[in-house]
Amino acid sequence: MNDPAPHLLIVDDDERIRDLLRKFLSRNGFLVSVARDAGHARRVLSGLEFDLIVMDVMMPGEDGVTLTRALRETIETPILLLTAKGETGERIAGLEAGADDYLPKPFEPKELLLRINAILRRMPEAAPEQTAPKVLNMGPVRFDIERSELMRGEDLVRLTATEVQLMRIFAENLREPVSRTKLVEDLGRDKGQAQERAVDVQITRLRRKIEADPKQPRYLQTVRGEGYMLAPD
């Protein structure tokens, strides 16, 4: 039996773009729903679960970054933001709010398709129930590698798909520095300084969930000239 097609939600106030993306992504095997603004998206999300959200940043009323930050309080669904070309600050703000990736406008539909597929490949797979969990302990925080879950005491700490993938990369390279270039490559991103800076933002956000003092990290360390390293207890 074939797996069900991934269900995407497109959030954009431009009707023409919504229709173009809906038709293009449907032709490429996705189920697609659309929302015209943040309020509409909230109503759709209250009744349906999605595999990924593609959302424009510039919308009237509540913008995409603000909505992303609000959604991250309740859901882990990957979010891909569509940003204005050249607005670096806008992209960084989106990543800090919890977005998994961004794509500057204008873009080729094929590139959007590649980004979507890259994010979906990073989503954690369900672990076999018979497999004993492998856990990384970091003070009061622990990461279950099999389940891709981060716990603080008895509380689940929500991770985005990108943060889960980062934890898996570091788990495969425990106590060994991983360069920013390799992180970009393993995350399925295009190479370049902009993507390396985006990784820095993701690391900063991940530290806030792991470290007691993110500004003086004990576990997710910076190794000068070499990259980042995870050193659990």
C-alpha cells in the first residue's frame, strides 16, 4: 500500500500565487490546502494536520514571522517562509521564530519543490517499538535519539525538523567538531556564507532549548576554527 501524499498548507495573501503554487505542487504529488492570511491559516490548522507549511512573510495584519512564532508554541510542523529578496534581517528573524528554512522571492517553482522535499526528508521517522532508546543526557535535558524527542524533566521541548536533524548530526559525531560547511551540506542546503549564517541562527536557537546559559554553552560548544561540537554528560 502506498504512503499517503504529504499534505501542504500554502499561506499567502496573493490569490494568483496561491493558485499557481497549489496547481504546481498538486501536479508533483502533494495534497495542497490554501489560506489567504494568518487568521484563515489558524482556522484551517485548528481542524487539520499538515506535513509542511509554506508561508509568505509579508501579509496584511499578522505577518508570517509572527504567526510562525505563535505556531511554534503548539505545533512542530515544518515551516518554509517565502521572504523578500535581499531582506537578510527578515530571514534571520524567521529562523529565530522557528522556521525550518526560507526561500527568497522571486523563486523558481522547481527550487521550492527541492526545498520542500529536503525538509520532508529531515522529518524524524517513527522508531521501532522493540528498539531500546538511546539517550543523550545534558544536565536536566535529555535527547532520545530513537524518538527524536528532547525532554526537560518530564516536559517535552518542541523541536523543529531542522533542530531534530542537527541533533542527529551531532549525535553521530559526539565530542567531535562538525564544521559549518558540513552542517549546511548535511541539512541539504545550498552552499554559501548566507547558509552558514543561517546555521549559526539555528544553533543559537537550539542552545536556548539545551543550555542553562545559552551565552556560555556547556554542551553545544563552539570549537574555534573548526565548527560546533556536542559534548553530553
